[in-house]
Amino acid sequence: MRKHSILGTLVACGAMGGGTAHAATQDGDFAQRLARHYEALARVEQAQGDMRDARTYALRAAAAAGGQPTAPDSLAQRRPYLDEKYTSELETARQRLVGALDGEARMRAADDAAHAQAAFDCWVEQAQEDLQPAHIAACRDAFEMAMSAVDQRLAQVEAPPPPAPEPAPPPPAPMDYLVFFDFDRADITDEARTVLQNVVTATAEQSVTRVIATGHADTSGSARYNERLSQRRADAVRSALTDLQITAASIVTEARGETEPLVPTGDGVREAQNRRVEIKVER
């Protein structure tokens, strides 16, 4: 399985995930966020053709979405297949994660805690496969990053709040839109045209200074080709908005190629959510 990172990606208790499910009344938002992280992992596995792990993560996502999230992956059940060189570090990481989940993390740092659990399970899975050191490191690094965020949020909760500064009027928030494209295409679909009409309506109702259209591509194909493809997509959006009477001079296009995926995948993966143009309307 190829992974770029854990972004934010289920088996029943006693299978691969093991452990007692947390009570739904305690988890609240944590359970739903955990479901989304597991769903992302399931999509990555499915895209790579690893249907066993895709089903595992999908079942974990379903359990979390139903208010019964499983505990972090059980090393006891993995141990017969897990090289001893990984066990000490993984055991320490799991103790740290479980300690945070049993404390305030699910309530005070729901998304970071959910991210950490999904990243830990990814780390265990990759370590058991023991095929791609870079992927093991990516999952481990994602876990450490998420746990550091959990620690920071919990520390902020425990620290006395600083004096409130004088309130300043907030700047107007940009409005964001997403337009998706078919594989290897830069044509504006009917669904995309509906989104662009919403952009036009928003610009007509409010004072707009700039519209930024940033093109993206999935990882199927070379990086150079995908950069050009993402530029064609951004240009197609600019042309469509101009046809809909938005001033061309107010529209800026950018091309990011495959460098900023919405759904992290390995190289060569066709992922529909990564074939997009992000439209930011600045007021």
C-alpha cells in the first residue's frame, strides 16, 4: 500500500482492531471524526487494490459512525506477524495514545486524537507488512504529528487563559468552492457549471476583489504532465467564469499539479477528489 500521509483516513472488537469500544456518550464528535479518517484510509487501500485492508478500515469507519469506535489496533494480535524490531516503539506509542484517549483527548482534541488513532493503525499495518520503510515512516510521522497536536491542545486547556485582547473587526472570510473533473480531462461538467453559477451569484451579491482558481491533479501520470493538466483545468474554470460575466482581470489562476492532494495517495493513483480546481473568492 502506498501512502503520502495520514490526513486527516473497522473491524469489530476482537478482530484486527481489538479492545473495548468507547461509549458513544463519551466520544461524541470524536467518533464521527474517527470515521472520516478511517474512510480515507479505506479509499487509499481500495485504490491500491488491497481489498482486505480496505474492508478492515471500512468496517472500523462504520463502527465509529455508529457511535461504537474500536480501540487502537491490538499489538497482541499482531505480534505473531510483527517483527520484534517494531514492537517496543509501537507499544510505547499505543500506551501514549490510549492514555490520551482515556483522558481528555476525545473531548478536548477530537480531530487530532482521531487522526492519531488512524495513523497508529496505519503504522502498525505497514510495520506488519514490513515491505516499504518509507511508508512505515510516513505513518509513524503522522502519528507523532497528531499526538503533538493533542498534547498542545490539552496543555492549552489546562493553562489559564490569557487576557482577552481588544476585539477587532474580523476580515471578511473568503468563500471557497470546489469543481471536479473527469480523469485526464479539463472539460467543465454540468455539475461543475452549477458550482460556477454559484460563484457568479456570490460575486454579484457582494463586493469581490479577486477570484483565485487553483488547479490540481491526481497522481496518475508524470508530475510534469499533471502540472500542465492542472493549469488547463484552472484555465477552463477562468474561461467559464468569464463567459458567465465575471471580469477576466479579477481572476487569477494557479497550478499545483499533484503536489497538494485532497485525498493523500501513492503515485499512480486515480483519485476523483484530487482532480479538481479550488476557487477562492476574496472580498
